[in-house]
Amino acid sequence: MAKRAKLPPPGALRRERKALLQVRDQRLRDLGGLLLEMYRQDRFREELVHERCAELIDLDARLDELDWLLEYARRRTPPVRCACGAPLVPGVHFCQHCGRPAPDAPVVACAACGHALPADAVFCAQCGATAATPSSVDGG
């Protein structure tokens, strides 16, 4: 039986998170500068933009994972995983990897476009329509 790896100390997780946030901020600024230069030169390189955005998405995924680990270290609650196997950060309504609704997360459909929404959403993220609130659904 394989030995389980220990959870890194919270201080190490916080340091890694802080460093990653700095890297993410720098890469966001660089991406903005890159897009501005492409606009100035009227030469848009889509593959370069996709590459830089993919790097940012990877950083965001690691930051989500660190937030999850820090929350786990703080509360020592058993880890919650999506059906796809990805760890779910406490309080999320959808898996950040596959988009499935999180277990025990109330989800409703937008009345205007049918997009899945957290039950506590005020507006639809897809079409911007006002989401039905529980009191408006119940008629009161």
C-alpha cells in the first residue's frame, strides 16, 4: 500500500500562493501589453494569445488548489471531489475542471436561456437576465 503524502504546512502553502499571485499579476500585465502591441502593429497572433491565456488558466487552477488545501488544513474536513476526480473548493457551485454541479450545491436553470446557475445567483452569467429568486419562485 502506498504511503499518503502529508499535507504541506499552511505557511508553505500561503507562501506559494502569494508567489503565484505575484506571477499571475505580472503575466496579466504582460498579456495586456502584448495585446496592445499587437493592436499597434495590426498583427494579431492568436496562437501566442492562446498560449499566454493557457498559462494563466493553469496558474488559476493551482491557486484554486492551494485555496482548497488551505481550507482543508484550517478545518480538517474530508476532501470533496467532483465525479471527474477534481478537488472542489468549499463554497463552489460548479467544478472548475468539468463544469458539473458540485454535490449538495443547489442549481437552477436560467428562465431566459436555460444556463445552469447557482440557486443564490441574482443574474445569469450567460445572458445577464435576472435570475428567479426563491421568493419569486414560491410566489411570495
